[in-house]
Amino acid sequence: MVKIKMFFDKDKETRWLNAMMAEGYAMTGYFLIFYIFNNTDPGKYTYQIDLLDQPFSVPESYRDFMNSLHVEIIRTWFFWVYLRKPVSEGAFELYTDAASRIEHYEKILRLFRGVTFLEVMCLVVQLMCALAGKVFWAVITTPLLAIILGLLLGTMQVFKRKISSLKEGLD
């Protein structure tokens, strides 16, 4: 089964994957907004999503660590890695304390800041194209880039709120 869904909050995405698993659908693949599921026993796995240091590359040390925890790497997409662990192997939580979650969310924010910077540069190029007389190209692409920029900024706000909430809990 293929499901089409878009998330801007990896925690909501994780909850959705685990809810799908509770209904007996195990995620086996992912591409952009397309999730691939196979039928299985409900509640067989617990899913988590993590952020890697390099795109499309899982370091051997990370792979070995996950293997030692009986965690399966399902898919990588850009900087994201989709993981699952059989429930029979015990609990599966990647960031269990507030300090490690804050560090993780700050890492996500750095990624989104970098992508937002690139989007702003693309938007500037599009506007320069419009000013240079290439109006058709700019009219087609500028609204899309503006929408993407807005989504990135909104996503960054989500993680900033999460960090603030966690920091308040530490005080």
C-alpha cells in the first residue's frame, strides 16, 4: 500500500508511522511524500526518525550501534533516516532526556537554516531573472520558491517552540 503524506514535524511523522503500525501496516519504503507499507502483525515494530550528519550516508559506526540495539534501518532520505525496532526487543526511544532532545532539535534547526538560506538565494536569482526580462521563468518559479520558503520558516518555528518548551522544563 502507498500513502501520500507530507510532514514538517518529524515527531508527528513518527507518531503517524507508529499509529499505522498499530493498525498492522509496516513502513518498508519512502520517497519524498510517498510511504510504502506492507501488512504485518499490528504493533510488531516501533518506529523512530533520526537526523544524520551527512545526506544519504549512514556512517558505519551508526549502523553498528543500531544493529547492537536490534534496530533496522529502513530508509534514508537526504539527512533523515527511518528506523524500526521489533517491540519484542524492548523499548525504542532515541532521545530520552531533555538535554539530548534539545541538542537534536537544534541540529534540525541548523539544517533548516541552511536549506532556508539556499531557498532565499534561489528566490533572489528568480527575482533578478524577472528584472532582467525573463518574466515567464520568474512568474512560474518564484511563487513556488516563496511557498517553500514559507514552509521552511514555519517548520523552524515548530522546532524553536519545542526547544523553548524543553528549556523551560529544565529551569
